[in-house]
Amino acid sequence: MQEKPVRLAIIGCGGIANAHLRGYQTLVEKGVDTFSIDATCDVRKESAEDFKNKIAEFQGSAPRVYADVEEMLKAEDLNAADICTSHSHHHITAIPCLESGVNIMTEKPFGITIKASQKMIEVAEQHGLITAAAENCRRYPGQRAVRWALNEGNLIGKPRMFFAQSAGWQDPANIGNWHWRLDKLLSGGGMVMDSGAHMMDTVRYFFGDVEKVYAEVRQIDKRMTKHKEKGVIPDCHEDTWVAVITFKSGVIGTWSWTKAAPAHSFLNVAFYGSEGVIRDRGDVFHPFVFQEDGDLEKLDGTKMTIKELKATYMATLSEAEKERLFPFGIEDGFTLEVYDFINAVKNKRSPEVDGETGLLAKANSIAIYESGYCGEAVRIADVLSGKVNAYQREIDEYWGL
């Protein structure tokens, strides 16, 4: 059998890795034959075995199974790794891969801290390799269309502000066991940079770089952090935040979320320009991704559903642009992100969401934590330089960063 140009390992075979796996399966079904999944790796070897069996069904050959990354790297001739471990192990897994000549893509957030993220990028540059952040939301037609409407399409005038606000109540009976996500040293924080990593990439995608952030981040209701082994975790998994985000372009946004608001719930997600608004009715983490019940409305009375906006945007694309953004007609963000990574490795080019892009989205989330920690507005430049790192210091020290 001829060797594939991209020889891939999936590291971390649970949770979100299943969405990646479905993406690879879709590509095989579409006839993409430029990659092979040669190895699966998970500290729980049974999870890696489960992935092996699933891969064998659609790939026609079974990958080798490992419980240790170093062992895998010594045994396999890989040039790509898709890393879906806990946040704390993104850099711990990525750096040995990069030092072994393996290009990497990590799930969001790119690294557990700024220093971890920068270290990954630094090692990749030393070895001339690719880093990618697995960011699927911007790849869906809905987000592509809204970005176009706010910028090149100029459908609602000059972008001015946004509000992404969600308030509700979490029934204690429905609180799951968050495992490592409740440990600051393993997760780096709660929803601000878990699902929030998507929103921070989204607003950068829409409006450009952030200049500064002021935020309050709180744990109001102890129910949200009860863990059956660890009890109440005092410093992780916030249940409430309010962040004011100022962009270099002058756009200003308010991003807030709480699960400590009883009796009355509400959702308000609206992106304003000088001539109108684009609204979403889904959530404050993945706007314009998983539903099409939002709309656009202008001062002159013009109205358009998100479905109509998507059609308008798609009509502006050439066939070549459609094939680049939505190859084979694929509109699923997970499939598109893994395809972009495979093509980047094969063609030795930068992926759309490279490590630096992942770092900048990460910095927005970290700035919210740092601002909440110190009680002051925080500049993104100071977060990236390390001048502001009080919230992250404990994590960096623990992992030797």
C-alpha cells in the first residue's frame, strides 16, 4: 500500500475527539485519500482501543494503539497529530510531538496559559513545523456570512458594538461531573475559556484584535462547583462573569453569562452597526453556528433571516472560493477544521487558524480572568508580554512554565 502524505495520530480519545473522528470519517467517505490515521493514544487505553475499532470500520485498516505519547513517537513514523487531551496536557503532548518532527493541531483553548501557548509556537518555529488550533465555529456558513455582512458586505454599516448576554439558573440535579474541568491546574479556568474560547475567536474573526478588557468574574453559587471527590472548588468554574471588551477598531462589546440567576432567564445576542443589527437566538458561545433563527434588520426597514443572509453571502463566492471554504460542499465545522489541517501538513502551508491565531483568542479569555483577578482593566498586549499574569501564575508554576 502506498504511504499517505499525512500520517496522523489522534491523541486523547474521548469527548470532543469523537467530533474530530466523525470529520475524518466524512473525508474518507468523500474520497479524500491524502491521510491515514496510523495511531490512537490515550492514557485510558480502552478509549484508544475503541477509537481504533471505529477507525478500522471506515478506513479499512486499524491504527496501532498506545497509552503513552513518547512510546508512540518512538514506534511510529508520523507527521501529524490531532491533540484532544485535557487543557493542561495540550502543551505537554504537543511539545514532544513537535520535537519529534510531528505537526500538531490542538483542541481549544490552544494552551492552558499564555506561556504554554507561546512555548508550543516557539518549539514549532524552531523545527519548521505547523501549529493549528481546532476552531470549528468560524468555518460554518453562518459565521462566514455574518463576518462578510459586518465587513466586506457592509450590510448594516460600520460595526459599532455587540451584546452577548445570557442569564439563567442551573438546577443542581442537572449538574454533571466535570472531572478535570473543575481543577484550575488541569483546566485553566471555567466557561470563559472552555466554550468561551469559541466566542473569543468569533469576535476576533468579526471585529479584529482586542485592545483591552475589563471584567468581573465570580463564583456566586457554590452549587456550581460541587465535586463528589473534591468538595467545593473555590477558585475554578466561575458561574458568572460580565466583561466589557474594547477592540482596536473602536468596536465595544459586552459579554456576560450566569447560571446563578433564579426565576427569570434571558438571552440577548446582537451585533450592531451604524445602520442596523444582526441578531442570534442561540447562545453566547457559538453565535450563528447551530441554528438559523436569527435575523438582520436595518433602519430603513429591510429585514433578512440568517438563512437568507447565508444564501446572499454564498452567491458572492466564486466556485473556487466555495471549494476553498466548503470543499465537497461540506458545511460542518469539525470536518472543515481537520481537512484544513491535513491540507496544511500535506502542502506545507499555514492553516487558517494557526497557533498564533489560537494564542490571540486565548489571550482574550485570559485577559478576562486577569481583569477579574486584579480588579482593573487589562490590555491584551500586557497579557501577551507576561506583564499581567497574576491569575495564571499558579498554573505556570505547577507545570514548570
